Amino acid sequence: MITMNRRDVLKGAAALAVAHNAWGAAAAGDLPHARPSREKRHFTSTAVEALIPRVQRQIADPALATIFANCFPNTLDTTVYPGSFEGKPDTYVVTGDIDAMWLRDSSAQVWPYLPLAKEDAKLRALLEGVIRRQARMILLDPYANAFVRNPADPPLPWAVHDRTMHIPGVGERKWEVDSLCYPIRLAHGYWQKTGDTSPFDATWKEAARTIVRTFRTQQRKQGKGPYSFQRVSAVPSDTLPLGGFGNPALPVGMIFSMFRPSDDACIYPLFIPSNLFAVLSLRQLAAIAGQVLQDTALAAEAELLAAEVEHALAQYGQTRHATFGAIWAYEVDGYGNALMMDDAGAPGLLNLPYLSCCPIGDPLYQRTRQFVLSQSDPYFFSGTAANGIGSPHTGLNKVWPIGIIYRALTTADDSEIRQCLRWLRDTTAGTGFMHESFDKDDATKFTRPWFAWANTLFGELVVRLAEEKPALLSAPLV
């Protein structure tokens, strides 16, 4: 039997795209102001509402200003469910058109609001609620990537018959290293921006210990570990070979990741972007453990593991391209095999500086970036609508807006940023929102009409440009 998977559910997006085709003929300046009415918004932040018109006034292009006003508050408008648990803030965050909370997506969706949290107590409580819920989710199952709202709710439809451990409250159980990195990034960023240590209680501390323990286990030095996963599916990247443990790799010190941020299975289990992300995240965890939790043992354990993964990356994480020379591989197996490609999801190779995994000017990153944004990358697509990175998850010739956004966020070249803004402005298919992907030659053929991560990330880009490169926004975008 072929079980329903995520792609089956997302076919609905293609049908919605047809409904939006009429918008495709609209001029860029005719984009709709498409926020929900005030009474239908899930959450309103006074700081966010004040920021939107301030930034809009800096934007000369009317379409870009409209898209920003639609996109930046989209996570708060449509995807957050604030509440309380045991008298503390608790926030459930859906991805958009999928009613589940991904550890990765929820962290990325609310990240752009961190700089505003110090001046907005309600927003600060909402973010604290995300951090607290994520800690409980990790304790529920550190190998899960997505969780449902309540333990009594069923798993996601395509995960019901997965051959893995089934735990109430888990939406899908695809083991991805970045799923445990993102909550650390969010918690550390929250602490740095607000100075608030309220979320770092006994539950968060135990979740931190669980993260370190899970990473250690998935170095697979003592065997395969407890995690396995198989799914009956016509899509090979939805399942794992060899009894659900994935393809073989040498235990060289890196952390095995069975799935990518796209939720597609890794070909080689040593996934380089997530291991680079893990090094950073473990050091952020060590800082919280040492300075907030006063747990020197946990801090030392996290730092030791970070150093070990970093050393393994230096030894095994690079490959050599005939044109670009030494670059980061996308995946390796420790036996000498390497996959050369990139995926628009984060962590990926293009967005490493955005995640603070390396400086933009790092020579190794720059060579890797040149490869990623060239025809040598099998998932870089050039078309009449836009050029950009896609993903095996959505098939060939589909450009991902988040890939274009990360491109703009990882360059100091004004002309490159301006080109990215034009592509983003002109590929919403008249909806005024970002999508998961669109056809490189026809932006009206898109997937996921409601994808909050891409929307909020676009808002983050515009806010950053308003602060760092205001002249780019104030000049006509032609």
C-alpha cells in the first residue's frame, strides 16, 4: 500500500495556484494588501505594527512595500497560538498550510521578531512560549522533526503508518540534526536580545542535556543507535534504506543526519551544513549552560563535542571541484564519497553565513558559494522568471524564494541584492506573498500558497536592508 505523504497533501497548493493565475497578469504595483483583518489576526505586536510603516516609508518601490507589509507579520497574523502551560507562556506555531509545529520552521518563523522583543512584553512572552514548548517537544522525542498540538491528536496523515517508534504528540519522526540546532539558536538569540533568563528552567536544562546526548549517540561510534525509520512510499527520499538506518558512513566524529532540512532523506548521512550548524549551536548551548544555568559540566561537554565535530569537518567535510577548487561538500560518507549540490533549505551551503556558521568573506565559503550559484550545482535553475536554488523536494526547475532571500542576505554586492529584490517582487504570482517554490519560467506555477517561514524571512531581509543599506530601498527598483 502506498501511504499518503507530505507531497500528496501539498498537491492542493498546485490547485490553489490555478486559482491565483488571474493575479499573474496584474502589474507589480497592483499587489493586494492581503493581511487578515485585525479581529482575525492570531497575535498583534505593538512593536511589529510600529515597525512596518517606518520601514515602508523607506521603500521607493510600491510593490516591494506591499509585499513587506503582507509578509513580515505573517507568522504572527496567521500561525501562532499563544497560551499557557503550568502557569508559564506556551506558544504553538504551525508552518502555514500544515497544522503541525516543526522545531526548525517554528524557530525560523519567529526569529526575525527577536530584535523587537525587548520593547514589547507581549511579544517577549510569545517568544518565551515558543522556547518552552520546544523544550517539552525535545523531551517528548528528540528524533522527531514535527509535533501536533495535543498528545491526543493523530500524527500527520502521511506519517500514520511509518515504521518507527510512535509517540503520542509526534507529528512526524524524521531525524534531522538541524531540528535540535534551531531551538538552541532561538533560545540563545532570545537571551542575547532580551537579557531574559526565564525560559531556562529545569525543563530547558534537561532538553539541553538530551540534545547533547542525542548528538553523541548519532555519532554512531557505539553502533547504529536506537533510531530507524521507514515509510511505504513511491517517493524514495521519503524513506531510509538498509532497515531504516540509512546508507553506511564511517563514524569519523560528525553527527549522522538521516534527513535534510527539506525533510528529504540524505544520500550520505554525514550532512555537512547541519554539522557546521551543530558546532555553532553546541557552543551557544555551552554559553547558556555556563553563564545562565551555572552548569560547568554541561558547558564543558557541549564544547568538547563541538570541537570534535569541528575537527571531523576539517578532515572530511571538504571536496574538490574541477572549476572552483576546494569547497564544502553537501554530504559525505567518510569513505571518500561526496555529494556536490545545494538545497535552498537552511541549513544549506549558501546560507551558512546567515546562520553565523562562517563569515561571508571566508575563502572556503566564497568558493562554495560560486559553485552553488552556478550551473555546476544540479539544483541551481536559471529561467525567465528568476535564477535560484531549488530542491529535490519540489523537483526540477523550481526556484525557492528562500534561496533568493538567503542569496541577498549573504552578499555585500548591492547589484546582486537589487537583482534578488526584483526577482522576489516579481514572482509572488500576484498574491503579495512568498511561496515554497515556483517554476523558473512561470511564477504562477508555485507550491504552498501559505508558507510562513518564507514570508517572515523576506520581512527580515527588508528590515535588515532598511538598517544597513537604506539607499537600496529608497532608490527605484528597476
